[in-house]
Amino acid sequence: MKLVARFGLAAGCLAILILPASGVDLIVKSCMVAPGDTALLPVSVRTISSKALWGIDFALFVDKDAGSTGEAYAQFPIRGQAFTPAVSPKSKDFQGIFRKGFMAPKEGCGKPDLYVCMVNYGGFADNVLLGDLSIEVSEDAPRGKVIDIAVRDFTTTLFSETNPPKPYCSVVRPGASAALAVNVKETGAESAPVDYCDRIPADLQPFGKGRCIAVPLHKVAFGTPGDVNADGRISSIDIAIITSILSGLRADSTDYELIAADVAPGDIKGKDGSSSNCGDGWITKADADLIKKMAAQPSALSSVGKH
Ligand SMILES: [Ca+2]
Ligand SMILES: [Ca+2]
């Protein structure tokens, strides 16, 4: 099998990843969000192939952890808006985003909280932003906690043409699947393996930024960007922690610490204007510098990224 070597520096070490020459990386960035606010998680893909990505679908499951009232700490909005596509469909294209329509799961499978399907005739651009996931976080979500957005296999059901439609065939679907075009014609698409990335692939590491620590992907952390120890304020303690992360002295950093420390290059505002945050998926000196600014001037984060 033809193999492609991908090189990069991760956690200060030379990492050489050997991956199949064909496939798709599915990248869902993590986000820090205050309790009671809405998190926006950018979803992007890139094709590890010279062939164009034609279509992709994936089923998402949110951790069901809940507070004393029984309300889940994090969930997709009830009415639409759980996924906002960033790719405009052409006449033949298809975009489907479902929260319902799945039958009781088969053994070993679950019922997804959200299913996203996108087909783009002629292919997507490479390294394309597909859209943004919206996730509502409850008021009683505890600061410092992290929940996961998983991609897993699921059961779906096909319906007959009767009125009302009757389910007639239950199908187990892979958690994520993709189709690559063999050529530019509308025939010959082939299925491709999807890697739901836990970290941004090392070869996408920003160049010339010095030491880079990869931040966990597809997670929502409850708290304030830059408040690395989740004590409700940004202080010298947070500066000390990110300094130790960057120096390699804190190898056992938690997911929360890493997501909270990834503040640069700037913020992404929530739909309601609240301060949500998605860093670039890497902790570098720029993050330490910005946290130092934030400790001295709490508005430093919101002033970055506006230009
Ligand atoms: Ca703090
Ligand atoms: Ca960063």
C-alpha cells in the first residue's frame, strides 16, 4: 500500500505519522464557554489524497452528564441551529442536519444527538470549514468540567412510501463516512476512511511559532478562557501553569487546562454576543503572552481578534 508520511513537531518531540494515502481528517475544535452560554465549535475537514472530497456524514453524541435538576450540562439547541453550514450548496448538492428520525438503537449502537450529512457535487475545497456546531451549556454547569462530543456508530431506519411512512429497514451506520471522487465526473465516488481527530494533525502545526503543544479536540470546557485553574479569575497562578505547560514541566496537564490555556490568536464571539473562545488548537508563546495581558487587563481577550 502506498503510504504518506506526515511530519511535525508535537509536544516538543519529532513525530512521524504514517497514514494511508487516502482518507479524510474530521476536525472539531474544542471550545471554552461560560455556564449558561452557547458554545460554537468549528468543524473542518481535509482530504489526505489528491482526490476531491464529495460527501461526508457523521453522527455526534454529547456526554449526558447532568446536574441536580437532571438537565444535561450540554446539549444541541432544540429547534434547528445545531449546525450552521459554512458551505453554500449548489443546485445538486445536499445538506442534511437531523436531530430526530432515528429508531431505538440496536445493541452496541446509540441514538445520535445530531446527524450531519453534506454532499457537494464537484467536490469541496481542501481544508474546508464545513460549519459550526452550537451547543447550549446549562447555568449549573460546573466550572472546570469538560464534556466530550463523540462520533460513534449508530442505527438509522429507512421509511416506506406509505402514508404515514412506516419504518422497514434498520441500518447500522458507521460513525463517520466520506466519499472521494475518482475524477471530476459525477460517477465513480469511492468511500474513504475518516479519522475523527483527537488532536490537530502534527503536520498542520503553525510554522515558526516555537514550541507548540496540541490541545485536545471535540470537547466543550465550562469556564473562562485563560482561567487555567478554574478559580474564577485570571492571575499569576494561570500564568505559572501555562508557563510550566510550555516548558514541558507539566506533562500531565488536564484537558481543561489545555483548552483554557489556548486563548490566542483571539476570541470568537457567541451568537448572543457573549465571550466564547476557540483558540487555534495549539498552545504557544502567543497564548502565554495573551494570558499575561489578560491578568493585567481583563478585556485583553475581547480586544484581540476584532481586527
Ligand atoms: Ca485562575
Ligand atoms: Ca493558541
